[in-house]
Amino acid sequence: MTALLSLLLPALVPVASDAIRGIIAKFTGGAGAAPQNVNEEILLMNAKTENLKALAELDKPAGEISRWVADLRASFRYVAAGLVIIAAISTLYIPVDVELADIVWQAAQSVWSFIFGDRMYSYLKRGK
């Protein structure tokens, strides 16, 4: 039961915080930090664009790299996530220490939330 709770609780925290924010916005009539006019909206969009440009610049490799290296670099999170999930599943078939198996399964829970939790929450939020 606690293992299931430790998996579900971190996945539900963003949902709960968003629900609380929505309730407060409903009672106060506010839209949070939303722009109040067109000029503020344009300034906010420009700031977001500059932020994304800065992040892209930080992530850009220093020199010319081959295409397969760039592709591997871009997919590394998912490759690592797959390896963690495979390691967790392998503990079902390979005898390992109980503490090690618990650590590996906790890591797999985090990976599962990374892969599916954020996308599911975005899908649910979009369906409103």
C-alpha cells in the first residue's frame, strides 16, 4: 500500500496544486499573473521567446557533431529511462538484495511518472 501511495502521491501533487489555484482564482476573480492588456501579452510572449532562445543556446553543442551523436544526445533521457525500467523488471528474474530491488523500483516509479505522468496531466488539463 505504501509503495502505491509513494507512486501516486508525487503524480497527484501538481493536480492538487492546480486545483487549489483554480479554486482561489474562482473566489478572488483573478486570473493570477495573466497579462491585463495586449502590450503586456506581447511583452510576456517576447520574454518567453528570449527564455527559450537562451535555453537552446545552452543546449547547443560547441562545435560540429555528427547527426547520430546529436540524435543520441536528444534521446538520452528516454534511453536512460528505458534502461532504468529494464533494470527494475530484471530484478523480478535475477535474485538481488531486497534493498537494491527497492531502490531500483523507486527509480522506475520516478521514470514512469516522467514518461507518462506529465503527458497524462497535460492531456487532462487540455480536455477542460
